[in-house]
Amino acid sequence: MGGMRLTSGLLRPIGLMVLLTISALNQRSDANIHEVATFTDTDSCCLNHLIRNWFGNVYIAGVNRLYRLNENLDFLVSVTTGPENDRDGEQHDTFNKILTINYDNRALITCGGYHGDCQKRNLYNLLSVIGSNDPVFVVSNKTYESSVGFVAPNYHLGHPLLYVGTTSTSNGPGIPFVSGRRIEGDQIFEVVEDRRGSTRVDVALAFTTTFPVTYVAGFSYNAYSYFVTIQRSFTNSSDYISKLVRVCQLADQYYFNSYSEVTLRCRDDSYNLAQAAYITRPAQDLSQSLALDDDEEVLFIAFAVGVNNPPTPTTKSAICMYKMSAIERAFQDAVEGCIINDGPSVQERYTASWMRGATCIGSLPFTREIHECSAVTNYTYANGVNDQHGYDVEDYTDTLVTSIAVTTVQQHTVGFLGTGTGTILKVHFINSICANTYEEIKFKNSTKPILQDMVFDLDEKHFYTFTDNIYEDFSYTGWINGQYTSSFIDKRCT
């Protein structure tokens, strides 16, 4: 097992973290920038994740440090999370991979570090740590490998799980690609399993090192847990695509046999690498344009044109929208095709053969209520053969979009896009074919990418965002005015 080793030792700490608020402007131009809080911390070098709780507090996970701030970004608490020692006593920085909240018992869950394990912390003082005596491998311990995690229900068990997707190529004793982890009881952070199955999905042994999956984002919707991923188009392919994968929270057992995948497309096939995602109910104008069902939400995803081997995003980006009703139908088609397969060739197409134990052996009448979440043995791990195409609403020829957040303002749908050069783009999503980028906001003294986590404050009039200026003078966490002016609706779609 190997964590990140640097020839010069541990990462150099930065002495000052600056918290910013940026006010909105009427026109596309640089924004006024105001420092609203500063504090010195010589034990931190950079930031990894950011989240807000229901009461307004903001949590920031950095390398070797964890912070709690109030809604005005005033410093409240910080704790040390690393570095950690390996078996030989060598120290390794603790990079946070997962930062999420279990509201059932008001606990903050953090995962990462050399051991790839998780801790459950008191949401207020951060000092009270619950974990297993022996580290439980949950996420990759390699800094360059992805991990996504969030707390969501498991209705069969009657309490929530930590749903995790993590790149897993070599470290740890068989870390699964997707898993559901206990966050209560004695076996905390273990997968749930018995002789009949478990809440884990593993890559087939033949593809352990040759089929890496990058996890981009995750969310819970309508009794399913979803992950946005980047992976090879086929096991022997050098081309990469983006997929949406899911497991059921309503299964008659808690097993993940009903894991399934659907390919996502945006613009043309060259926009193949998903970079960020956000799910929400859009405002009235966009809801009507998309003919959404009652309470239906829309998945917004930023894609980039990628260069393969390894998959690397370029500065060409596009934003696509996906109706969740269409996403659900695509997954239903995947499971139905796996169960009602018509011969070996069809069976092979609908089987996610890169996953361990995947099979489509059905040839049975399909019943959605029985089969989409069932632990029966008619199928295991379905692959959708029909790609899901999104509504292509905006593109950028020279900008990499690295993060996205979307909200409703006066019956309009407004998006905030972080970029690879440290700017924020404000976008009005007008209808199913058009959006208008109407303002650009820049961070002071920073050209580093806006990191993926962007969250709104309690009343959604502001949002929090941050950059990671590793090896430079500052890391920034920004609090940005989310209000718009009427000028943004001047553009009309044709």
C-alpha cells in the first residue's frame, strides 16, 4: 500500500487563509472583492472539500485540517486530521476524500488519509471521533484517485448508509467500486453483508488494474443512489465515456444486485468527460419548457472534451440538462433488457461484464416493481445499451467548467459555473435549447481552478465556493452574492 510520498517531505503549509465575499454586478466585468475574515493556520496547505449544514455552519476539509465556520465565515473550530504514520513510521499527509453529514445523529463524516478510512465526528466540536479500532478501508488512499460519498436512506435496513464510489486499482484489501457503509452500531463503516449478498459492487478480477473508474459526483433521488462516473467505453477500449450508475435504496433485501449503468451523452461524442453535476427542481420557465412532471428534478452536468489515456479534460466545455424521468426510464430499459434478453448476443450487450458476478440470465416477463430493486437472481448488474442524450444548452470553446450550482431566482433558473482559471460564470438557463452566460466574476490573486463543491447559504441568496492554491500564497473560500439583475434576460433564444 502506498500513500502520496514527496521527495521534499510533507506538503509545505500556507500561513494565511483568506475568506472572500464577492458582490454581484449588473454587467459582465470584474467584481468587487472584500475580505470578510482571515485566520492564521500554519498546519494546513490546501483545501479539499466544503459542505454546509441545515443550520448554516460551513465545514471545510483541508490537508491535515478540518474547520467549522459560521454562516458569515467566522472561524469557530479547527482540528488536526493528519499526518498519519504507515507501518514503517513514515508520515503521510491526510487528503480528505469525503465530507458529508448524517443528520440522524448530527454527525460529520470524513474519509481519506493513508489508511483510506472514515471518522464520524461530533457536528459541533469536531473533536469527538467514532471509528473502528482497526482502520476500515473505504476510499482510495492515492491522492490522484477519486472518491465520492454521501449519506442517504436504506429503507430495508431502516436507517441511512454512507454510499461510496471510489477509484480502486491496487490499494487496500479489495475496496469495492461502489459500496454502502454502516454509519451506526458496532460495525461502523463496514459493508452490510451476509451469506446471500452485500452492499458492495466490485470490478471483475481480470480488470482490477485495467478498468479504472473516476467518480465525479453523487446524489440521492427517488429512492436510488446515483454516481456520475468516467470510465472506458469497453473493457479493451482506449476511449472514455461518462456514465450514470445507481443502486436501489428500496430493495427487498439490502443487496446491490440491482446495480446498473447508463451512458450519458452531451452535444457530440467528443464531450465525453463529466466534470461536475448538480440536481435541483428548476424554476417555472424552465420546468414548463421541459414539460417536467410534478416535483421532478433536472440533472445539470458540465462536460469537457477529453484527451484519452489517461482521460484529461481540455478547455472546451458544454452544459447539458437531463430530466430525471428520462433517466429513470433509461435505467428501466437497462434492467428490462437484461431480464428479457433474446439470445447470447443480446445477453452480452446488457451485462455489465466488467463487474464481478455480472450476469443476465432472465428470459422472464419484466415487472418493474419486482425487478428494478429485487434481490432475485434473474440478473446482476445491468448495462444500458441506449445512451441518454441531454439537452445541450450552453458551450464554451476556451473554458474548462470545473463546478456547477443551480438555483431559482424570481421564477428563473440561474446557474453558477466555476472554471479552471478561477472565475465564476453566471448563467440563465432559459429553456430546453438555450442558456445565456451574462456575467463573469473573478477571484482576487488567483488563477487556480474553482473546486467542485459549491453550496448555497440557507436562503440561497449567496453561495460558498473555494480554490486550492497549493504551493502558492493563499487558499480561498468565497461567499458570493447569488442575486442577479434584470439585464440577464435580455437575450432571447432563436
